Amino acid sequence: MKRYLQALAFKVLRHWDIAYVDGFSGPWKSETADFVDTSFMIAIQVLKDAQKRIHDQTGVTRKIKCFFSESNPATYAQLEAAVAPHNQPSAGFEVRAFPGKFEDAVSDIRSFVGTSFPLIFIDPTGWTGYPFTKIAPLFEPPKCEVIINFMYGFINRFVTHLDDKIIASLDPILGGPGWKHRLDPRLDPGHAAEKLFRETLKAAGNFTHVVSTRIDKSTEDRPHYFLAYGTKDRAGLKTFRDTEYEALREHARNRSAAKTRKREVKTGSPDLFSNFEADVQEASIEGVVNEQKSLAKKRLVRLIEDDGSQPFSKVVDLLLQDFMLRQTNVKDLCVELHREGKIRNSWGNRNRKPTDSSRIELAS
């Protein structure tokens, strides 16, 4: 979240004011007295830093608003006390805390956001409290971005449950009653539910792109949750994919350190191979990227076989939507396809790789 906010805030603040909305603020499981390790305080510090840097570069102070919602009274009291010192409207930084459910704050949020660019972060403790039918008005602005923590670890256990109440509790985020019949039969139930969740979010917010990043458990090789990201701008998609790559590399290093600590506690002795495992974990991310490139190359060839030549800008949007790739990866795979004799070099000798205006077409 910190990496995403840093990257996006600098882009957005050059043109618009920002309204950051955190639907389930907490604090939860903070290990510091000043809550610097919580999502809301990380957001405040990142946005303040971005605001200052933009001012130093341009001389313009963009306005930033932060809306934090928390329904637990005791937790809300901690939240309110922590964020109050940062409410400085005269300095262009306004903070508001809301004591109630996120879904009940929609009208307050819309009024608070005004004409600012809304960045919405939804990190629930389960899968309830943000029914799309209720919060959809938050996604109406023409410029809007959202990140939602899809709690895969919890949801995966209940997707196939027979209890009618549990099934109904997933209706609000999976498109309403009968969602089981809309699951993709080609996928296992958990991943099918995650896919349906993204499709439902895309329709609810009229987003151009909705993608997700899988985050594995710190000490086990299985998914813990997915971060679903919705945007109405291709620039946002490119920024998210760039951020995703760097964040996953860092996550791989952190997972390696967590596994090492777990083994050392279990054995009572230092792990001599911790550095080697860290390298392996990072290499695994590169392996995923290479696998995604291979799949994307096949998809691209099929696309231009079926639909004819395509502008590179459209190719980037299509492949970044469906694969965990960055724009630089798409450029590389186009060069590789040319070397394999499958597509024509339409970007010319002066450009080593395609540009947005290049047309990607089959070799004659």
C-alpha cells in the first residue's frame, strides 16, 4: 500500500487534489504507541511527503483530504486521537474520522471528497461491510481508484459451504444471489470466487481495468489474500503493475526472513542458508514474470491472428489487464516475437522497442 500510494500520489498531485478514503481504518495489531505501522498513519505520512515534494518542484500546494472510518467505539477513540494532530486545513491537509460503519458513511464521504481525485482503500477483517450496491456511488467520479483486500484465506474456506446464511453473506460482493452458478468452472472454487469478485467490482464501479495481486502467507507457499485494484485510467494500470513487481520482490525477501526465523526458533540454531533462500525467493518472482510473458506471447499472436494488427498501446492495456506484467515486459516480448519471425518490426531501426504508436502485426 505504501509503494502504491507513493507512486500514484506523485502522478495525481501534479494535476489534481487527492481525497484518500480508508473504509476499515482500525488501528489493528499496531506494535507502536504512535501507530506508525498502521495503514492510516502510513497513508498520512506518504501523502504529506508527496504534497511537500510536489510543492518543492512546482511551487503549488495541492490539497489532500483523508477520511478514516471505524465502527468499533474503543478502536475509533484511538484512531481519532491519532489522526487529530494531522488535521491542518489551513496547510492544505484535512483529516476526518467517522465513528460508524463504512457502508453508512457513503453520503458523508461523497460530500467530503467533492471534486478531488478519490483513492479508496478497503481492508476489512472479513468479507462483509462493503456491499457494492451501497458503496457504488463512491466510484462514480470520472477519476477514481480503489484497492480492496479480498480475504482469500477466509473466503476460500466457505465458498463451497452449504450453510445458506454463509452463502448469502457473500452475495453483496459477488453480484447477488445465485453467485455459485456464476463461478468459472475451469478454476478451483477459491480462485473462481476471486475472479467473480473482480468482475463484480468492475461492473459496480464502471472501471476500465480491475486486476489483482496474490499475496502469499509469510511462512507458507499458499495465498493469504489478493489485493484487487480498480482504475479508470490506463496510466493507473501501468503504475500498479510497476509497483506490484517491486512490492512482490520485497515481499519475497520478507517471506524468506520469516521462514528463516521460524526454522531458527524450531531448531534453536542459526540458519546457514538464509541468504541462499532469499535469492531463491526473489528468483521465483522472475520465474513468474517469465511464465506470464510466455503465456502473453501466445495470447498476443492469437489476438492479431483473429483481429488483425493492433496499436501497441492497446496491446499493453490488454496484456497488463490479464497478466502480471509491466509495460517493459510487453515491449520485450514483442521484440522476442519479431526475432522468432512471428510479428513484423513496425517500430523501425531507430527504436529498439515498440512505442505507443507502433502497430503490432503478423510477419508477412
